Amino acid sequence: MTEVLDQTHTMRAAVVTGPGQLEVHRVPRPEPGPGQVRIRLEGCGVCASNLTPWAGPDWMTFPTPPGGLGHEGWGVVDAVGEGVSRVAVGDRVAALSHSSFAEYDVADQAAVVPLPPELDGLPFAGEPLGCAMNIFRRSGIAPGQTVAIVGIGFLGAILTRLATDAGARVIALSRRPYSLDVARRMGAVETLALDDHYALIARVSELTEGRFCDVVIEAVGKAWPLDLAAELTRERGRLVIAGYHQDGPRQINMQLWNWRGLDVVNAHERDPAVYAEGVREAVEAVRSGQLDLNDLITHAYPLEQLAQALDATRDRPDGFLKAVVRMR
């Protein structure tokens, strides 16, 4: 194994000790095994999927492993295990790993994506960017289609830009005025406050001359927005579930789904190779200027303030879209 600048063999790592409680501990640095690399992390994105564990549901176990919950890291490879050939020490990468609320993490070499020099200095949270690209691909959006996106956070904003660039007419729905402003900047031609269920159905019907939308992407992860998204999808249209539903079972209007003959796409991926391909596509989207990370990442915190970053992700203060934590 090759190591560079590894003198103390320890690192700072966040540990969630209970519901809404977090400490930063000094723990041993992880060592890469065969086929793995170690990344000296520059930062890690904060994901909405962190919020349920942060709240402390019955199934959650505390304390979490050091760095646990962090899965949107990026940084520089500083050590490699036996058999690694795809990346080298010194390469800057986005990492698909699972303990990145820390100064170091390890990942399989196939789960890291090199970042080109043009992206130096940018906070490249690869996992959610790759997720957005994969959802867009599975949405099958074509020029001339009308697309509704229910929920404009980080993911919904990216999907608005991608759908607009693909030639679709985008209707964006979100509860926050700031999010609707973001959607307009990303190209949405119509923006609607996510409030009254039946009024929204009537308004989208009016905007589409009673046909509703060719594709509707639900990007909230809650029951009501999913119900609404189905109502906004036309006969033989495509309902794309992009929201991460982790707070219990869902009851759906199967009569509506049957009657309209909806194609339903659960646009989540678990294959690491598919995830990595999405990240590579995101690298090109950022490098080309299609996506501007300065527009998408609005808040940054030091590792010691991860609790505040999680709370902001939950509470969505005005002007908030996406938070990252910086390790140094």
C-alpha cells in the first residue's frame, strides 16, 4: 500500500450519539483493503435521507459508526490498496462511500470517479449529482413534452434544468417561494405553490388544456406529493418516483393508476456501476456549464457544525437549497 502524509494515523469523525445529538471524535484512520482507495476528504454533502436517522426512529442504533450517514464525499486519494489500477495517489475524486462525515473514508476503486482539473475547488458532491442524472435518464423526457416536477430542492432544481435543456416545458411545484425562484432560474415556464390539492389539479389541467403532463417527477418523498403527482399525469403518461420514501408504507390510488394506464418508474439505483456512470455524466454536465454548482450549493459548514447543517436541511430556511460540510 502507498501512503502519503500519514503521520498521526488518526482523524476527526462525526458520531451521532442520539436523536438530534452529535459529537466529533478523534478515531483511527481507515486503511484501504485490496481493490480499495482511501480518500482525504475535502467535504461531504448533507442529504435529506440523513434526516430520518437524525430524528432517531425506533429502528435506529446509536452511536453511529464514525463518519456514518455521510455518503456524498469528495477529496483526494491519499492511499491505495493492493490491486488498485484505476486511480492513483493524488487524484481528486468523488467517492461513493458510506462514512464520509469524517476527514478520511475508504471506497472500492470502482466507486470513485476522477474529477478533472476544471472542477478544482468546487464542492463536488458526486452521489446526489449522479442520482439526478440517473433519474433524468430513466424519466425518458423528450422534446416537446410537458413535464411537472413536484418538489424543488437540490434534486428538483437539477431535474428542471435537465428537462428544460432537453426541450421539455416544465411546470415546477414547491411550497417555498425561494424554491420557485430557483425553478424559474433553471428554466421552468410555470411555477405553482405546493398547497391546495384540488386547486393544483385544476390549474395544471388548465395549463395543459385538460391533458395533464406527459411526465411527472415526484421529488419530495412524502405521501401527499406522490398522490398529487399521479393526479397530474396524463393517460398513458409516466409517473417517476424520485423522492426517497423512508417514513413508512404508502397507500396509493390504484384505481387512478389503473384507469390512466400510468407507466410508473421507481427511479432509484442500487447498482454501484450505474451510480458511478451517473456521476461521470454529472462531471460532464458541470464541466460543460450545464449545471452550476454555485447556484445549487447554498450553505457550507465545518464538520463541527454538522448538527446545524442537518437541522438546516430539515428546516429549509429561506435561501437554502443544499448544504455541505467542509473538513478543512
